[in-house]
Amino acid sequence: MSRLIKAEIYTLFKTRAFKILCIIALLCSLMLIGITKLVSSEQFLKNNLKGMTEEQQEQFIEELKNASSNNSSPVNSSSSMGFTINASDLFNPTARELFKGTFGNRVIEIFLAILIGVMVAAEYSSGTIKNKLAYGKRREQYYLAKIIASTVGMIILLAIMVSIATIGSTILFGWGKAFDLHELAYILGTFCSAIIVGMAIISLMTLIATLVKSNGATIGIGIVVFALLPSIVAFLYGKYDWFDKIFETTPAYNWSVITSLVSSNSDIIKSVVISLVTLVVASILGIMVFKKQDIK
């Protein structure tokens, strides 16, 4: 099993798509630093609002400040896509406030859809799966090795996005309070929680890849189901109790809870537990499907 995992991780590092995703993750983090620096400059905004009167400019800036400070629900961010700048004072942000925004919304889902499509689904058409299983490897071991290797890829992508953006923000704006062991635990706790939610996403996407056996279909379904659809239907949250119960079990909602500044510890624990259950159930279902397939 350990050799199989090492082989899959080696394949991950050799995959061109993964290298490109790492570069994109780096560019995203650098762009986030630059955009945050520009948006947090009141003078920059005023220079771009020259068509307005001074009174209108002040009103617009005040509305931005209020919008930034009134984000009181994780669902507010679950409906968005990309990166958000969460700060109590938009023009005086701290790296601690910006930290959770560096994880992005629907960004890692798109990355994972591409990664799973290349790492798992593409091997059906290439015949690689049959060759690997011919060496006597058990199917459940192969399946779990794929999930583990994909998780390693996700951790690296997250580490690039989060670390670069957080370090850059700390240099520009400061952390916001004394950095001690409690703050380190806050960073590690958030990152580990995000990994668990991400593993739930990986297990579901791997199940999809096993069912459709096509890298293009896996990427398309993954992006639509895990990135686009949650952003579209999030507006229904709070309107129907039955919808709320369903939506709160989705990776999109749980990712938003983990990366929200206003989430309580109980909310985060609940999201982690739901994600662990999703990981186990989806992995078991995926293994069952994979063991019954006729691999050609």
C-alpha cells in the first residue's frame, strides 16, 4: 500500500496539469495581495470615482465600509466565487482578518475538478488502471491511494495560495495582534479543517470520476456541481427549512463555515464532522463501484 501511495504521489508531481495549477495558485495569491492593497487605499478609490461629486464619493466609500463590516453569515460568502476581502475596516485591514479569505470560494473546487479528472478519470481511457491492477494490487488500495495522492496535491495548492497571500498581507498590513501560540493554533486549526472539507470534496469527485470514466465529464460535472451550482442556489438559504438542512451538509457550505470570520467553534466542529462522514461514505461507495467495474 505504501509503495502504491508513493507511486501515485510521484505521478502527481510529474503531472503537467498539477504543475500548471501550482503556478495558477501562486498567481492567485499574488493578485490577491495586489488587489487588497489597491482596494484598501481610500485615495485609490477616490481617483477612480472622479465622475462622482465629493459627496457621492464619500457616500460610496461609507457603503463599502458598512458592507465589509456587516458580513455576519457564512452563507454570504458561500454564494460568491473567487476571493473575498473580509475586514472590520476595509481601509485598515489586518492579515489576521484577511487570512481566511485567502482560502477562496469555489477556487479549490475548480482546481480539484481538474486534478481528479487528470489523476483518476483519464487513466480509464489510457489503460493505466488495468496495468497497475495487473501487478496484483487490490482495487480498494488503488482507490484509496488515488484519494491520498489527490489530498497531497490539494494541500500543496492550498499551502501556496494561503501562505504566500498571508505572508504578503502580514508584511503590508501587519498581523493585527501579538503573534503567539494561540495565533499559530488558529492558523493550523483553520488549515487542517479546510483539508478535511477538501478531502470530502475529493472523495465525492473521485466517486464521480469512477462513475463517468471520462476526464472531460469529470471536470465539467465537478465544476458545475461543486463551484457553479452552490453559488446559484445559495440565495434560497434561509427561505426554506428543508433547503437549509440539505445545503448545510454540502461541501460548499462547510467550506464557507471553515473560512468565515464569524463562525463559532461549534459551527466549525459540525462542518468538520459532516465532512468526515461525507469522506467515509463517498469513499466506501466509490470502492464498491470500482470493485464491480470491468476495467478494460
